[in-house]
Amino acid sequence: MGKTKYLPSVDLYVLRIENTIIGFIGVSGKHLEMLFIDADSRSKGYGKILLNYAIEHLGITTLDVNEQNEQALGFYKKMGFSITGKSEKDAEGKDYPIFHLELQ
């Protein structure tokens, strides 16, 4: 796992296997800003590896997920997060409802 500074307010941690980027997480404080897994690498446990790393080594306790992203919401719930709130608009003010989750 390597830490990279590409975005000024987010620390990025990249998961590589044999020089291939499998996925990454973006962290700001104790908040998970993003978690992405390459489409060809999904359903192989890499998301769990990245999220566990974020929880155990970075102290992540909160995250947000788009309401329509049922797959991600189910994943985060399975990993111990619960919905604590909802916003009708995203951070950009667009009509994309966002669930706020916290590690239980």
C-alpha cells in the first residue's frame, strides 16, 4: 500500500499487485472520501482489503455513499457501517441523495 499526494485535501493510498493498480482509497482526516476498484478486479476481496486498511491503519470512522449505489451501500453495511443521516444533495449541490455512514 503506498501513499500518494495527487489531490491537495485527500491522501490517496494505492493497492498494486505486480505493478498493476488494482484500486485506491482517498482519505481526509477520519473520513473515507473515495474507494475505487478496477472493474476487472471486483469481487475478489480487494475492496475489503482497502477498507480494512483504512479502518485499522488510518482510523477511518465515517464515509458517504450515493443513495443509488446499492452495491456500495451493501458492502459498507457488511463491513460494519450504519447509516447515520442523509442529505438530499451532494457536496456540489446537485440532486444526488447521499447517505452518511459511521463505523459501529
